[in-house]
Amino acid sequence: MSSGGAFGGNRGMRPMPPEKGVFPLDHMHECDPEKKDYLNCLNSSGRQSEKCQPFSKKYLECRMAKNLMAKQDMAELGFGRQTEMETSGEKNNGSIHN
């Protein structure tokens, strides 16, 4: 007989929590406008999430403000200076002039 649990898990082993932890669902729909803006952007951009980063950022900021997720620096979530420059249209063309 096997000593594994359901779905092949090991009995007696402590489960490991996810790296970022879990955060509560928005049962009170506090961030629905931001979520809808983001989803509308995804639909209109052909599911290209990089074009919708400002909406994604606003949604995450709303969740942090309403204590629906842990407060975290936006740079740690992928919204650094580089991302802000790209969304504002100030991309560097990357060429080097000698």
C-alpha cells in the first residue's frame, strides 16, 4: 500500500504556503471599477497585457489601499521606472551612436 495522500501527496508533510501568500477576494466589490477598466483594456487591445499596465497598476493600488492584499512597492510588482517610461511613450530606441 502507498503512504501517499490524495493526489499523490505525502501524509505527515507540512504544506508549504504560496510564496506571496493568499489575499482575500473582493467580496464587497470595492475595486470593481478598476478591475473592469483593466478587463476592458485587455479586450480592446487583443489581450496584450503590456498595453494595459496603467490599469493593472491602478487595480493593484486599489487592492492595497482597501487591505485586500499586502502593501508592497510597485517596483517589486514589475512597475518600475522602465515600465513607466514605456507606457508614457518615452521609449529609448536602444541604438548607440558612435
